[in-house]
Amino acid sequence: MMNDAPAHIGILYVDLFIGEARSLKGKRMVLRRLKDRIRNRFNVSIAELNGHDKWQVCTLGFTMIGNDHRYVNAALQSVVSFIESDHAVEICGQNVEFC
């Protein structure tokens, strides 16, 4: 039965500072590019959770589900490393939770 299958849902919260953004339009450009690159590289869902009206800060949420806790955690940590390599944004905080 499918209900017996183990499922691990990982949720990654990342607080970002977007120093080069000078307007909401500039912020959206940076975030759109970043989110598109992450979607193309990793199998995660992405949502902007906070800071919609602020043009230099935001919180992004990433989720992934899998049957191996270690794999999901490693994949979410890879997302963090990928974001750290993008010089247009700076990570101010991060948190990973599992359901």
C-alpha cells in the first residue's frame, strides 16, 4: 500500500539581501533569474514567502520530498551552496525543517 512508503519533506527557508536592487523591479529581475536557475538545476519547489514590498530583502522557501532523509537534506544544502555562489544576493539566514 502506498501509505506505507516513507516520505521525507524538507523545507528550506533562506533570508536574502539583494544589494544591487534599487527598486522592486530590480529585485524581481534578480530573484527571477535566481529562481529559474535553481529550478533548472534542482528538483525543488520555490516560493517567495516574505518581503514582497521591500526591495532589498526577501525570504525564499524551497521544498523537496523524497524517500531518503539524507538525500533530501543534501539536495537542500546544495541549493544553499548554489545561492552562496551567486554574487547578486547575500544569505542573511537559513533554516531547514523536516515534516
